[in-house]
Amino acid sequence: MSYEIIQWNRLAEDEKNSSIQRPVLESLREQGSIISSIFESIASEGDQALKRYTRMYDGVEIDNFLMNEKEIESAFSRTPRYLMQSIENAIENVKTFHQKNISKDAGIIKVKEGVKCQVIRRPIENVGLYIPAGNNPLPSTAIMLGVPSSLANNKQSFIVSPPNNEGLVNDSIVVAARLSGIGKIFKAGGAQSIAAMAQGTESIPQADKIFGPGNSWVTKAKQMISTLGLPVSIDMPAGPTEVMIISDGNTNPKFIAYDLLSQAEHGIDSQVILISPDESFLKKVSIEIDKAIRTISTREIARISMENSKLIFVDALEEAFNISNIYAPEHLIINCQDAEQMLPKISSAGSVFLGEWSPESAGDYCSGTNHVLPTAGFASSYSGLSVDSFCKSISVQSLTREGLQSIGDDIINLAMAEGLEAHAKAVAVRIEE
């Protein structure tokens, strides 16, 4: 397969924009209405509707959605020791990173004499974590959601994940969830599990915030929550995975080929982009992709995904960083000499990987950072998950009589300008005493 190299500076402005557009798969026209009916059914029928949709979409009968201790112990016994050890190692690295990045409560700030303010953090009470388990069960996502939730000390944190043919959650997901500190694991997936977490059923509690990636049905269901007037938020907008690589050509092209394929194999709507000022290097990578794709078991998915790939030749690295900041990639690999010196050039990205020994796979599993990241350009305004994502900030103020008097006239003037007289009088009656 031959991959076209885009000559960036030969493109008109509109062609530049269209050349880095993300792929859009034609979604089911009735997806929204089907998901609406799922929400309505679960709101009125609870577990009965959830059982019906699980039978319909997952092909299994579930009597009790909550995994019991015997089922969880069986999952542990079936999990190979080497995998258990890798899960434990990954949890330790993720915990180390997130523990050192917990924002502490700010101290009391004296705004002026008699006026003190501060911000305190409190864990969100109830959080629901969605762990995908379709073609590729993702125990790593159980780690990435479970560890920061445990560190945040959410009062109730639980997982939902699609059941397999035996009506159980994938063993590696169960082990990763339990070792990450998550007690409750529910055998439910898809849009119906999002509807259950958003509204609550006899089995699945209502969450205050829902986390986790999923397919288009899960994503659409999460997005629809805000239209239903429910007091439930979501972590971030999500979409197909993506990686952008900026390389000066001073690395092994085989490394780059596998970095691109590691995202392409996720799904047919993934997008991978390589930008370089070295055109001969781009051609070498193209050859290596063709060699590498034959060696991976996910080659059929990767081949389709690679149709959305872009190899872009630019005149200078500076131009590559401009493109990257406009695109705002989920994953950005800077595979250049002195990569760390280029970090100040980045203004928008979900997660950055510096140098040829920092593959994106490291962030997906074991380096310690979180792999739940904003996609589809949302990295321009959203951040990846952290312990802060599982907490809420509460502002606090404490005024003395003298402090209120010192700002009282300003409060009254602003309140009256807005036509809110009771606001003004709430101050006036105090300072007039």
C-alpha cells in the first residue's frame, strides 16, 4: 500500500484545513432515538429493561448485575500470575504519578482586612466508571479510572462493563478494578449501562459523574445526559483515538511505523498523522508501515484505519508545531533530537511523549500518566483525567463586620445596577446596624 505524502506548503488554506480533518463515520440515523428509548425504558422499568437490553445487545441473560465475591475470586484464579504482576506494577506507577499531582486545599487568602477567602476540595460522592470490553477488553482503563478515584476517596465508586458470553465481566478487568480499589463491579455495558448510571436502577446506583471511553453508542448516551435535566455530569467529550507524531527524521523509521499502527489498530475510525521536514524519512516510514502491518493480528482494522492516515511534509519543524496546536491531538509524540527543549512550543495536546524511547504505548499502560484523554480537538480546552477530575472545588469566604463595611458600598452599587435590591439590602441592613 502506498501512502501519499502531503506537500503542506503547496496547499491552499482551505486544503490545509480539510487535509487534517478527522474522519467521520456514517452513524446510524436512528441512534439518538434508540438511545432515548433506552433511557425512557430504564427510567420506568429499571433492572427489567436493563436485563432486556443486555439480552438484546450482549446476548446473555443476567440475573444479578453486581458481581459477587465468588465470581471475583474466580476471575483472580483464572488470571495468569504474570498478568497479575503487570497489573500491579501499572497500578503502582499510576498511583505514584497521581499521588504527587494531587492539588492540595489552598490556604486562606486575606483579600483585605476582614475579608478572607479560600478554596477547599471535596470528593464527588458517587462516580460510575465505564470500562469497554468489546473486541478489546481494557483492564488498563480500569486502572486509569480506578486509581485516581481511590486516591480521591469518592464515597462510592463502581464499575460497569459489558458481560462476555458467560455473563461475566472480563477477568483482567475484574482484577485490575479490584486491585485499583474499586469494590463494586456490574455486568452491564453499552448505552443501557450509561442510562442506568445516569438514572439509577434497583441494582445500579445513580452516579453524580460518569467516566470512561466507549463506542459511539456509549459516547452518544453520555452526551444525551445533559438534555434530560439529570444532575449527572460526564468526564469529557470523547471520540475515536488519534496520534500525531512530529519527527525531524533522526530516529528509526520502524519505531514510527509501529507508533502509528498502535493507534490505527484501535478502530477503523482512528486517525494517525506524521509530520516531518525530511521527505526521504517520510518515504522510509511508509515502507516500514507496509512491512509492519503484515505482522500484526489487528492488520484488517489497521489497514482501514490507515486510509485516514496522513504523512505531511513541511519546510520546517516550526510549521509542524503550528499544525499540531491547531489540530490539538489526543496523543502527541515529539520524536526529535532535544525533544524536551521543544515542549514550550506545545499549547494544546492531551498527552505528550518526548523522544524516541517514549512510545505512546507507555502512557496507555505503565508510565504513570492517565490515558483517558480529550479527543476530536477537545484538547484545546479539556484536560486528561487526574485526581482533580474526581473532586469538586468549593469556594469559602469569611467576613468580619469591618470587612463587610469595607466592600459594602461596592456590593450595594453593583447589586442595584443589576436591579437586585434584596442583594443590596442584605448588605445594607448589616452595615447600618
